[in-house]
Amino acid sequence: MFDKVNKVFEKIPTGWINFLTIISSIMAIGSPIVGGIAIKLTYPNNPNIHIIYFVIICTVVGMWFLMFRYMIKYRKILVEVKSTTSNRFFELNRRFRNVYFDIDKTSKQGNFTIEYLTEKVEGMLKSSLDDLCEIYKAFSGQKVSACVKYIDSVGPVELKDATLRTFVRSSNADVKRCELDNNLSGPIYIKDNSDFYELLDNNQSYFYQQNLIEYAKKCAEMGKEYKNSTPKWYLYYKGTIVVPINIANRRVAYKGKENSYDVIGFLCVDSLSTEAFLESEKNYNVSIAKAVAAQMYMMLKQYRQYLKILTDGCE
């Protein structure tokens, strides 16, 4: 019942919510004043009229006080959200720039190893995921975790047999999820995960679900199946955003189908709360993930190129 009511309110535009809030505040404050005037006109000789006036004045002052307190609290929250977002995005971009050129510089100095390369890239991505989680937490007030999935192939992805692995997770990731990553008995197939498969098969730019449990039920009702290779995935997350870490082939090559993409991996953001990624906030939630994924493409592309050089032993 409450979920249905919440979904209805989520669909109300922010402008209308602000307008209704102002109207309701005016009515709440105006009602005691109107009531006092009505009492005065109805009972002009009531000896207790001054007591009634006093109660009305105290009520109006109390409501004004609560309104201002709410406004101050709301402004403080807004300032904190802006501060967290701007600081985290600055750190994220500054770190990417520094690590990107540190790797390039080290490769030219001859002190380059696979261990150094992997450590730098994993460290940078992990810090970026931590920043991203804090940004989403500031927006939603809910705990959010994230990870980068890396496709274990170079070139066009074959959906029937393509596999991927968890490259790095955010620092706040559930310990059991990290253990699952380390104790895998076999590869993770893209075809066994609906979110990754749908992104590649339908050439979509994001997979966004506020409530995956409800989504899985709807899929079953339509005769489809929501696939997830993580055992009991619903114990770890219920809402998710997944965006591909990619770039259009036309920007990096002169071949490939129209509107085709070079996909290196996926940026996955999720939460146990179904309030973390509201449907009404989808546009800017997705835009944030896409912005970070675009940067991660640069880092993972550099990683792949240098890894090939180190593995082959030649440039």
C-alpha cells in the first residue's frame, strides 16, 4: 500500500510539489487567523476572547518558527549535497589526470611492470568508485556501493560466449560479495546476466531499476526471466544502475557497424534500498554514472594497451 502511494508521489513534478508546499503552508498559517476572526464576529462579547487570541497568536508564531526551521534545515542539506558533489567530482577528475600521466611517464622511464600498472589502475578506479558512492549517498541518503566489471576479451564482444570479471569494488562493498569474487569456480558469462546482456544485445546506454525484485516479477509475468549469476543477489542489492564503459567505434576506428561501440566493461552501482534510485530521478542518476564511465574508459583503454605491450614485450 505504502509503496503504491510513494510511486504516485514520485511521479509528481518537483515544481508542483514546491507549489503545493507553499499553498499548504499558507493555508496552515491562515486557518487559525481566519478562525479567530470568525470567532470574534460570532461571539463579540465572549469574555474569553483574549485567551483565544493569545492561543491563535502562539499557534501562528509556532508555525512560522517551524517553517523557518525547516527552510534552514533544507538549505543546509542542499549545501551539503552541493559540497559533497563538487568536491568528490573534483577529486575524481584530478586523480584520473594525475594517474593517467603518471603511468605514461613511468612507461617511458623504463621502470614499468604489470604489477605497477595494475596497482595504479585498480587504486584509481577504487577511489573513483568511493567518490561516486558518496555522491549518490548525498543525493539519496541511502548507502550505495559500486564496482567495475571488465570484459575478458579484446575486440567485438560475442554475446554467446563472452565473459567478464569484477575488476575492482568500492571500499564499502559487502565482504561476502568480495568473497564471491575471489571464490568463483568458473567464468561469469554475459548471457547469464540480464542487465549486461540487454545493454549489449539492444545497444542500450543504461540499465536502471529502482526495484529489481519487482522488475524480476514483471519479467516472469511477461514470460521472460531476469538472469543474475550472483547467488541470492537480492541479499546484496535491490536497486541498480549499470552503464557500459565504452566509446563509439567511429571515434577510435574507421571500421565497424553504424552506431557500434567498443565496450571494455561495465560500471555497476547498486543499493539494498529501493529508495536509492528513484524513477523520478533517473535522468540525472544515469548522467552521473555515464560521466564517470566515460572517464573510466580512458583509464581501462590505457591499461589494456600497456598490458599488451608488457605481455608481448614490445611496442
